[in-house]
Amino acid sequence: MSLKYKRILLKISGEVLAGEKGFGLDNDTIVKICSSIKNVYDLGVQIGVVVGG
């Protein structure tokens, strides 16, 4: 499979990390996000991650 992009920058808002709670950090949500990032990394994509800001 040929990749369309070899490098990506992923910006994750702090709001998303709160999950259903709406505040703080939700561990289940973070695990899901990290799992998705790992799947993309395993394809050979270089990933930069920005959290918040």
C-alpha cells in the first residue's frame, strides 16, 4: 500500500481528551486516541502530536 502522506501533524484539543465527562482527562478516551495513533504509526507514517494550544 502506498501512503499518501509520510508525515502528519495531529492537533488534539484538550476538550477531546475529557471524553464524555467534559472536563479533566478521561483515561478510556486517551487509550482510544493512542491506539489510533499507534495504528497509523505502524503503517510507517511519522507523526507529530500537538495537545491543546
